[in-house]
Amino acid sequence: MVFAAGKGTRMMPLTLHTPKPMLEVAGEPLLGHTLNRLAQAGIENVVVNAHHLPDAIANYLPTRSTPRNLILSPETDLLETGGGVKLALSKNLLATRAPFIAANADILWTDQPHAAHGTAIDRLIARWNELADAVDVLLLLTPADKAWGHDSANRDYSMNAQGQLTRLSNPTADYIFAGVQITRPELYDGYQPGDRFSNLEIFDAAQKNGRLYGVVHEGGWYHFSTPQSLQRFAMEVA
């Protein structure tokens, strides 16, 4: 699943007429970059939620040839990440028994060329399979000091030697959640369709049970929050 429903308020005025995932970076919408990474990993079935200016996203999806099967999940009310997943599950758009990958559509990540351990998604899947029944949520992390465009004072997680995560939300944390995850659908069973909640509730519950793990991203990671960040990317990176 790809999260593309947010209003992008910090991106105004650009998002007054264009949803944030459809803002172009390096010649392609942010949403397109996320879909490209999923397609490169061989993922063919992807649900994309939409709320703010949904027609722009609805019109974009049919223009793509990959991933092969793109399904729009419109949200009348903005449900946040967890609520978006629950709605998609309730409409049978996501497999109700199989773990699924979810990714944000307002970031851009790159994989190291010829990376020995594969792409970020390859590594997430391999680690999930390695952990098997011991994991409920697996997060892709990026080192805080390498997180382009992210507020360095707002960090997310520390990791122990086994890869288990603890959310700290302070400047001492080593890692930032990179916006890509694998999650079990049954974790959403306690919610109702239409409930508005963040995936952080799911992550925190997994952490409490010792079942929240992380994988450290080996490539580049870029966060876009303001019009100035788009301009900076164009000057410094592109």
C-alpha cells in the first residue's frame, strides 16, 4: 500500500492545486518514485489511497504500466495512515491474511548501485522471512545524520543488537523511520473502518510486545516538507 492521502499543508501554496505526492522531483511525481521502487522489487499489486485532490492521483495511476495492478482507495474523510490501511482491508483491497508492504508517497529513496544485499525492499523482505513468527512490524530506517531534509532534532528510533526498536522521539535517537514497512494485517483487527488513527499506534503496540524490528537503509533518503526543500534538492542533488 502507498499512502498518498495527506493534505501536504506545509507544502502550501504548491498543494493548493496539486496533491503533494504529485509534485515533481527529478522529472517525476513523488508518487511515481515510490511506485518505481515497488515495481523494481517485483511487486505487482499496489493500493494507493487518496483524499486531497484525489482526481489528480486517480488520473495518474492509469498512465503507468508498472506496477501491473494499481488500485485506488479513495477516502472521503482523511483517516491517517492506520485508518487508511483499515479501510483498504475492509474493502478487501489488501490481503487479509498476508503481511504487506506499505510506503509513503512523499519521500524519495535510492538504492546503492550493485548493493550486495539487494534493494531496500529486498532487504526488508529477506529480514522479515528471517525473523518469521518473531516480528509483527518491520521498519526501514535511515541514519539520522544521513536523512536529507529531515529535522535532525526530531529523531525516531534506537535499535538493539537484535534489531529490535525503541521509539524515543528525541535528539538522542540514531535512526529515522524511512517511510517503508512490512506489517501484519491482523494488527488492525481492533479498529473499525472509518476510524482515524496513525500507524504509530500499531508500531508502539508491536514495540511493547518486543515484536518491532528495523532494517537500516544503505542508500540515499530524501524528505520533502516545504517548497524550499524542493528548491534545495534541485540545486544540491539533482
